[in-house]
Amino acid sequence: MMTKFYQNALAMAFAVNEINKNPKILPNVTLGFHILDSYSDARMTYRSTLDLLFNCQRFVPNYECKKEKNLQAVVGGLGSDTSFLMADILSLYKMPQFTYGSLDPEVIHTSQRPYFYHMVPNEDRHYMGIIRLLHHFRWIWVGMFVTDNESGEHFIRAMESLFSANGICSAFTQRIPEQPNLDDMEESILIVLMKIFEPLTDEKASACIIYGESVTIAWLRTIIFIEDPEYTAYWIYRKVWITTTQIDFILTGPQKFWDLQMFEGTIAFMIHANDIFEFGAFLELIKPGWNERDGFLKDFWEQAFDCVFGETVPDSEKCTGEEKLAGLPRPVFDMHLTGHSYSIYNAIYALAHTFHAVYSSRLRHKTMRDGPVVQLQPWQLHPFLRRLSFNNSEGETVSFNENREIGGGFDVMNVVIFPNKSFHQVKIGRVVPGAREGEEVVIDWDKIVWHRGFNQVLPISVCNEYCHPGFQKKNKEGQKFCCYDCTPCPDGKISNQIDTDDCFKCPEDNYPNEGRNECLPKHVVFMSYEEPLGLSLALVALSFSLITAWVLRTFMKHKDTPIVKANNRDLTYTLLISLLFCFLSSLLFIGRPRRLNCLLQQPAFGIIFSVAISCVLAKTITVVAAFMATKPRSNMKKWLGRRTANCIVLSCSLGQAGICSVWLGTSPQTPNLDMDSITEEIIAECNGGSVVMFYLVLSYISFLSLICFTLAFLARKLPDSFNEAKFITFSMVVFCSVWGSFVPTYLSTKGKYMVAVEIFSILASSAGLLICIFAPKVYIILLRPELNTKEQLRRWKKE
């Protein structure tokens, strides 16, 4: 017999004894029970079930010779096969059957067994708990050892579906025979060894799930013992075993001298149980002779303590009866109430409360005749069982749902193995029924003790190494999706977690770092007075502004000299004032863009430069007209007045002012943050509005410049005193060179350097006009005043 299962029988005896002593439940009614063994054999299961129903000297179905026997319900069995074999007979008599083992829900729901009552919650509930556990530790390459039966096939189908939906792959699925083939033991073991031992040595699949019956652990341990009796290569078998609810740590017969070190650190999903204090005290009373009707005690005692009862037995082998159950290792006998025993305990109480409800109902309807003991039929219990609800001695509510299943969840235990071949199960969490998605399992992760082979480092169970942050997964052709290569994130994207399927872009105001595993905040950049470039350009602009103001003052001081009066003195003043504003207009481009700055920048630049070029054009036309007026019968003298020059300046300037007005009216510049042009920077800029209008302003200035340059070039050698044409020609060459190179340079730069290009072009072109046109005149005025006389003017004319 399986010595550890003896506790199940004791749990039934304890519950019945406790109820019979309780005056509040079934007063004047005594419960009795019979316990029979199925021997894990179909024929014996049927025979024992019929024996329960019709016990007599001769086996005759449907004939009962012992009238004192009044069978109302059956508790059993532990495994699904035994339970269904029993149900084949019990269902014919509508007998309530309480199963205390975890059964395959698919088989239960499709078998149409209306008299089944499950003392264990639906097994499916802890499947998702397993998935959450795997997810938490990022175990995506998982092996499965499954009992080779119908329940095992359902488990494989259910887990494969959950694996696929949750990004997990099965490294292997190994089916384990329920029992070795006794007819060909050697061949059976060898076949199993070849199939099972190889995946045990797969170091990639550190996490393995075991689904099966209570003896499955004993089966696996037997296989390892045959291959490695001394367990010398324990590090090869280091695994994180994840066991399902029906699995129990059992060693029997010769196995009880083995240890369970290979299962150290196992995470076990177990049927929920509370350790009842009174039951522990009850177990301490168990010894040979404690109850003459206990037919299992002698066999249990001899197997558990490896001794024999009898007078002729040597003292060294004789059972004394003084042995203590508490001294047995837990794989042989458990002094703590197991989940199966707790389910039996609740099943007995469920029956007791049902009987109590039936008798109470009959008393209320006054149908009892000969006292409280009334012959009941088993089928009469079902209406009461379906609406049963009570609190057991531990305060837990026991009731059945619409599928005749007990509510509640499962306990999650961590198995700690001791060197003395015993073990301890530490509760680390539980599966919570009805919880929200993602909260189905609650586990204290810090309590978990791993197999010693992991050196208490978190085990890894993956097909290949994790993809670190900065990389993304790339599937390998022809392999499962859990096997992949790691490729760096593409430009502009990052991954900041392990095993990212796809890299993602940073927010607009961030950029990827060099390792592509983090987003760094972008710096807001603009042409600032605080930085060297911005400060240098501002100083240059102010310097040239002061120089221009000084030149203007010099000309105004010497306004009556011939060189100042030549070529229209008012035009000279207007040109100098416009150049002064040209230099100052560049300051509108420095500093953080504001709404007013953005509105004024380009229009001010365009209009002021148009005025300056218009003045230069008017000067050039004046030179040409003055020469032509010296010819006989020329009518050009009427064009030499101030009115003509003023009209030229005004008309040309108004043309540019009109273009700028249209620009401001349709698409004015506004402050803008450009987050895309430069990877690591946010450019604070003035949004140019219409690009067409910007280039139209430049085109208009260029058009005036070309006309001015052409006329000045043609008039550069005219024999006129203080001829400005050649100086204007030089200035226009500089001006056109600057703005000709501006466009390609402007388009090839970004951010603050684009602004710097425009500021430089403004300063360079303005400086070119100032130096080329006015430097010779200032030289004569200040350094060669003897040349600034009417006599010198007449002498130059004669020459």
C-alpha cells in the first residue's frame, strides 16, 4: 500500500468521530463508514464498489442481506480513472459520489455525471497560475512531463494553447507511463529511460512542469535512481520543477531510503488545506491496536517502519508498537493535513450537514414517524447538496457551484528538501478564484528557495540568451518563436527591456542614446547671447552699427564739402541710415524666438535692405544721368533732381513692402519647436510660414542688386568727378557674392547655424556696401582734405 495515503483513511475516521461527538449536528444519529481499496485495478475497483453496495456472504448484485447497513454516499476516488470506474456503477443508483482528487475538467464536463461532487476546485483555475509564474520569471522555454492518459492529453492541449497566447514555448513534451509494464519490466524501464533521461539533461529548459498522478514523482525518482544510483551528477538535473495539484511527494517500498534532492526548490500548486490542530493530536494517538476495525493499520505499520509483527520475528525486525508516526519522513507519512485529506474531511462534513438539513426539513413537515432515524434514499440528498453551504471548523465556507465543484483556490508551495531525506513545504502564495486578469496568482517571490545547483541565483529558462536593452528579437527561420537572434535597434528607436519584440521611438522631446537603450531629453537650442557664436555676431553687428553712425556723423559734419554734396547728399544720408538699420536688424535673429521677433525678422530685413539697394541704385542712375546730361541737346538734365532719386528709392522700397505685407497677411512667422530636424536637439525657431514668400523677398533684393550692378559696371569709367560707379560696382560684387552663396549654405544647415548663416550674410553684405562705397570718401574727408575742394574737382575735370 501507499503509506502516505493512510492519512486519507484517518481523516475520514477523524471527521466521522468528530461529528458523532458533536450534539449540534445529527443528534441521536450515528454515522458509520466503510473503507475499501481499489488496488489501482479496474476489476478490483468494480468489485469493491459492488461490495459497498451489496455486502453479503455471496456476491449477488442488487441483493442486500445486512439490514443494518444504510449506504447513503461514497467518497472516492483519488485518481480520475478510479473515480470514473466507481461512477459507472454508483450513477445507476443515483448515489452521491464525492471525489477528493483533482480531476480532468474536460472529461468531467463531457461525461454527464450528474451525481459527481468535486471537493477540489476546477483544475483549470491553476493553469493560468502556472502561466503567471512563468511570466514573472521570464521562463519562456519550458519542458513538460505528462502522464500518458486522457487527462494528460487534455493538459497538453490546454497548456499549449496558453503557451501560444502568452509567448511561451514548450521545449519538449515527454509522456510518462502511468505504470511500468510488469510483463516486460526491463524493456519498459529501458524505453522510459531513453525517452525521459535525455530531456532531463537539457540545461536550457530549466523550468519543467510535471502533470500526473500522486505517484508520478516516485516514477521519476525511480528513473533517476536506475541511471544514477549515487546521484553524483545532481547538477545535471537541476531544474525548477512546477508540479500540478494531483502530484504528491511519495516514496514507498525500497524508495523510502532514497532522497528527493533533485526536487529541491519545487514550486507546487496544491489543493488548499488548513492544518487542523485536533487532527494532529488525533494522529499522535494512532498505534497498533488503537481500533480493532482498522484493517489497514498492520500493513501500514510494517511498511512504514520496515518491521514485522509476530512472535517468531527477530527483535531487530519486530514492530514494538512504540514507533512514532512523527518520526517518519514526509514522503512516507505526513503529520500535516494534506490537501486530499482536507477534502475528505470537508466531504464528510458536507454529508453530515446535508443529513441534518434533510432531517430538519422532515421535522418541520411532521413526516417522521418512528423517531429521527429514517430510511433515506441516496437520490433524496441531491437537492440539499446542491444548495449546501456551511462553515467548517476552520471557518472556511464550503459550498458547491453550478458544476457541483467546491469554490476556492489552490495553495502555492515551495518544497525545501533536507539532508535527512525529509522535506518541508513552505506556503508562498495561492491561486485566487475570480480574481482580475493578471492577479490570478499571489506569490511572495522573495520566499522561494531554489535548487542548490543554481546557487540561489534566479534560474533562466530560455531557448537562447535574452536580448538585452538596445536590441530586438528576430525569429530564426524554421524554429519556434522562442528561439531567436538579437539584432540592434534601428536608427531612431530604442528598447529598454529584456527580450523586446520591436524597438520603439522615443517621445518627440527625447532622443536615443548611443546604446539605444534609453531616451535622453533633447536640448532646446537657438542663437543665444550667452553662447560664443551668438555673442560674437551681436558684437560685430553693434560694432558696424557704431561705425555706420560715426560715418553718418562725419558726413553730416562735412555736409558742405564737395565730396559729400556730390551724388546727392540726401541719398547718402538715407543709405547710411538704412545700413545702420541693416546691422541692427540682425539682432532680431539672436535670442529665443518670440512672437514679435518672428513677425519683424524677415519683413524688417527685406524692407531695410530694399531701401539700401534702392539708394545705391538711385546713386548709380544719378551718375549715369549726370554724364548723359553733359552731351549736347540732352534732355537728361531734368532727371538730375532730388525728385527722381526719391521716386526711385520710394517706388523700389514700396514694392518690397507690398511683398512683405502679403507675407504677414497670409502666413506670418510664429515661434516653433522643431523636434525632427536634429536628433539630439529641439530647435527653437521662427516658422518661416511661406517658403515661397521668403524666396520672393530675396529674389526682389537680388533683382534690384543685379540692375544696380549692371548700371554701375557700365558707368564705372565715366569721366565724372567723384564718380561712385566703380565703388558701387565693387560693393555690388561683394553683395551679390554674399547672397549668391547664402542660398546653398542656408539650405545645407540646420538649427541655430541656419540663423547664423543669415545673420552673417546680413552683416557681410551690409559691411560690403559700407566699406566699398564710403571708405574712400571717409579717407579723403579725414585724411586728404586737400582733395576735397572745388579746385581739385575742376582739375580732375580738365584731366
